[in-house]
Amino acid sequence: MKKLLASLCAIAALAGIASSPVYAQPAPKIVIVDMAKLLDGHFKTEEQNAKLKGDEAKANEELEKINKEGQTLVEQLRKMEEDGKNPALSTDAKEKLQGEMRAKIEEIQKKQNEVQSFRGNTQRSLQQRIQNFRKLMFEEISVTVTDVAKKKGATLVFDKSGPSLIGINPVVYSDPAYDITEEVQKEINKARPAGSAAPAAAPAAAPAAAKPAAAPAAASDAKVTFPGSK
């Protein structure tokens, strides 16, 4: 009987230890960050946007050159059509002219294909550059976010910048005291090159996060047909 009581006491003691606060899971500490704002305000994003803007200008120049070449071909075709209306032309001359006109039409079609190819290749190239840049930047920013969060003793970090799968922001409400975006921004700016201008205040909605720089208008909006072509 004494042995049974001793065993029950031992079990009770162990149960008491297991339920003590020493073994309790610590409460999570959550912080909030706006990854879109950090991407928009990053000095490397500014540099990337400047490069893409330069490439946009070059793409516009190249497209303008191709369009002018196409317009020249169309004008040449029009001239042939007018020449073909001359009643003084012999049958042989008309047949020769018609052959030249067919060849000119083929040239115009090739130039149209060149515009299409240029537009598609340029747009794909720029979109791939943007995607690669975003991927690398979010990885880099995440490292700084993690460092700041750890210094504050946080166990969870939520991003409030984008919508969830149902189209709403996953963070419905957060106390500004738990937002570490500005602290992360300060850490990022420590690596800003000397002499580089400080970024302007980012808009609250941070619309540029989805695309750090727009694809060139020449690449996305170029018309395939040339002005005046039939």
C-alpha cells in the first residue's frame, strides 16, 4: 500500500512539473512590414528604373527607324501604282512593273514582321529583366527584414503590401507600433552610395511594386501596319 501511494505521488509531481510555466510555449511576437514600399523606395530600384528608361528610349529610336523604312517602302509602292496607270506603258512594261510591285509588297510584309518581332522580343526581354530584378531584390530585402525583426525579438513577420488569394489584404488591421517598415528602410539606406540623392516619399498605395519599371511603349504599343499602307 505504501509503495502504491509513493508511485501515485511521484506521478502527480511529474504532472505538476510538466504543466508549470517553464515548459509553456512563449507567446508569439508579430511585426508588420510593407515589402512593396521597401522595393519602391530602394536605391537599387531607382537605378534599375533609370536603366530601363534608357533602354526604352533606345527601343523607341529603333522602332522609329523601322517604321520610317516601312513608310518609305509604302511610298515606293504608291509611286509604282501611279506609274502603272500611265496608258502609254507597253504590255511588257506593265508586266515588269507588276512584278516589281509584288516584290515591294513582300518587302513591306517583311518589314511588318520585323516590327512584330522587335516588339515581342523587346517586351519579353524587359519583362524577364524586371522579374529577375524583383526576385533578387525581395530576397535581399527579406534578409534586412529578418535582421530587424530578430533584433526586436519578433517571431513572425507579416507583409501588408499585397492582396491575398481572395483579393483582400491579409493584414486587415495592425497597430503602427508593430510596423517595422521605416526601420528596415533606414537599414537599407545605410548601403546607399555616397552622393546618391535620397528617395522621394513613396505614395501610400505603393503602386509601382508590381512593376518596378514599365516596359517601353515602343515595345508594347507599336502598330504593325505602316501609315498609309493598304
